[in-house]
Amino acid sequence: MISKGNLKYIRSLQIKKYRGLHQAFTVEGEKSVVELLQSDFDIEAVFATDKFLQKHTALLKKGSLVVQTSEEELAKAGSLESNNAALAIAKMKSAQPFQWNEQELVLALDDVRDPGNLGTIIRIADWYGLTSIVLSETSADFYNQKVINATMGSFTRVTPHYVSLPEFLEKRPKNAPVYGAALQGQNVHRLHLKPGGVLIMGNEAHGIRPEIMEMVTQPLTIPGRGGAESLNVGTATAILLDNFYRNI
């Protein structure tokens, strides 16, 4: 059973202010909680059904609170309409300085504010083997519940770095290209791209900010054939990343 105190605490972590205060966040659903238990995140508590606890006993970490509860209580405490498995509270990781590797592509997000889009992009980054992601200070919060839900566990393998993008780009290795998703750019399907440099994806409505676009050395465009005005930023990210990694 989830106590009133724990219920209040869990719900408070839906708010960025309290996530920051407690340096903690919640993870919901069987797949995401299992990924969390297999990761190096510190875990405060796991609230789970008897079925989940029996199935994943070996993963439950020493030192964390484990509470058996019902599906109804999990749904009441969390953000999912239904949750037949588990909800966990984990500690945020301390921010780490970004380490450049000239042989790897850096994915940078400029003002991507929709949590669902950010979560999808994190999952896509994980699919292509990226272990970190750079975000402007105005992008959505990595630990937002909708972000965590949308990653389907990929948040455990992708490290966020919130930065001032202009300063970050100025400090990039010499001659490292800066690619940017743009409506007016080179057809990405006609280029032979390989990992290295920075790929910038912009805001869902306005694209890359002008001051950031000025630092882009190679604008990239995904050509369309139909009548849609634009692509979702998550979809566009997947298409562009595939062009960098398909030949390696």
C-alpha cells in the first residue's frame, strides 16, 4: 500500500520545482522500471504489484524501499491511465561536463519544448547508439514524466547536457561541421554523411533560432513529395540520423 506521505511525494515530483528540490523523479510502467533497475541510477523506492515483484525479484536493489501495492493505487499515484506493474522513484544524476569526441556525432536540440517529442528523440538517439544529447536551456526538462514515459527506458542510456548553445558551438573542435535541419538546405539523401560534428534540431514551430542558424555550416533538408507542411521533429531527427549512420 502507498502511504499518504509517499503519495504526496510521488505527486510532487510531477512538478519541476520539486524534482529539483528533491533531485528525484518518477519512472512508471514495467519496461521503464525494469530498465531503471538494470541501470546505475540510485533508486529510492519501488512500488509494485505482487506479480511484478515475483517476476523481477533479482533486480530489486538493496537499500531501496520496496512496497507491494495494487494496479489501482499505481494509476492513482502516477501519470499513466493504467499501470499493472510498477512505479519507482530514482535520484537524478549529477551534471557532468560534456566530453567531445571528433569521431562521434553530437545531437543538439534548440528549444525543443514538447516533452513527448524530447522523449521520442532520446529513444531515437539511443537506437543509433548516441550516449549523450545536448539541449538548449529552454528545451523541455529531461526528467519530466512525459519525457521519461516516451523514452521507454532509453533515458537510462542517454545523458543530457543543458548548455548555452552559442557558447557550446564556439567551443567545438576546429573544423567540426555544424549541420542544421532547415527548410532551405541541401537534400540530405544526396549527401554521403558520416558521424562527426554537430546536428542541430530546432523548435517544433519555429525551427532553429536565427542566432544559432548563423553558426550552421551545412543546412540539411528532408525533401517531401506530398502536401504536408512539415515533419514532426522526432520523425525528422530519425531520418537525419539514419543518413549519418546507415553506411557504417
